[in-house]
Amino acid sequence: MSEPVWFHPPLPWRVTLVALVLVAVAWLPVSVGDDVSLVQVLLAAWHEDWLQGLLTTLVIGAPHLFGLAVLYGSRRPGAWAAAAVRAWSSWLLFEAVLLALVVARSTGGGDAPRAPWVLVGFVAVLATLYIRRIASPHVPPHRRDLGFFARAGALAIFGVFAWGELQLHGGGGAGPWFHATTAAAFALAAVVPRDR
């Protein structure tokens, strides 16, 4: 008798639990002294205008939708789950590249962010490794598996949010949502098993 498909998930339970945490932190307050969660912000954007809601969800809600894709993919092996994780990790990396380009362009102004080249360098290295891994014919398929895309997406989130933490150092009104997203992304990148 064959075992059910969920009996042999492609990723361990620890990945599932951390991905669940990454999804759940979207219900934490976005700013200090305010009870408005990210989910409420996204719902308000959708209520105002569907295009604004879509763009806000794709940009700000992307880490948590990625977490949802990893949550599903870690328990239900299959082409659709793997494609969702690949798509969201690619989108997160694309967002990180755009942010790095904006930051690099703003380095000469008076309102230049702290340590801009840290973000630019991190994103450049991550994007290079990502593209090399998925484009090279010499990389075996098992090194482009669900775990690789889950780790790459988590690293993209962590890198951007950790750099954001640096911008908030000594001030800023970021609430528990921001800090918890940073921690959950780091934890997700750490618990995904290394490829063989």
C-alpha cells in the first residue's frame, strides 16, 4: 500500500513552522503605538482601489505571500507548489534589485541612507549567485530544488529588512511587524536544509 503524498514532504517540519511564523507576523502592528496590522493596511488599500491594493500587496505583502508559498510547498510536493516558491523568490529578488538601484542612485544627496553600499553589495552577490544557479547548465537539478528557492527568497527578505533595521537604528517608528519579519526571514534561511 502506498503512503499518502504528505508523508514524504520535500522540506522538514521546521521549515513549515518557520514559514508559518513568517505568514503570521503580517498580523502584527506596523508602527509603534498603533494597533494597525499589515493585513489591515493591505485590506484598506484594496478597499480604496483594486490597483493600489494589488501593488501594495505585491510590494509590501510579498514576504508573507512568499512565506505562504513555502508553507504550502514544504508540505505538499508538486509542480505547482515548487513553481509558486520559485516565482515568489524571483519576485523578491527583483524587488531587492530595484531597491538597491534606487539606493545606489540616492547616495550623493543630503538625505543619503546609512551604508547604502552594504545593500547594493549584498543584492549584487545574491542576484549573481541566484542567476548563476538557475541558468548554468552545469548545475545539477537537485541544486535548483525547492530548498534553494526557499533559502534564496528568505535571504532576499532578510537582507533588505536587516538593512532597513540599520536605517531605523536610534529612532524610527517601525513596529513589531518589521522586526518580526526580519527575524522570521533569518530563521527561515537558517532552517532550510543545504542542498547536496
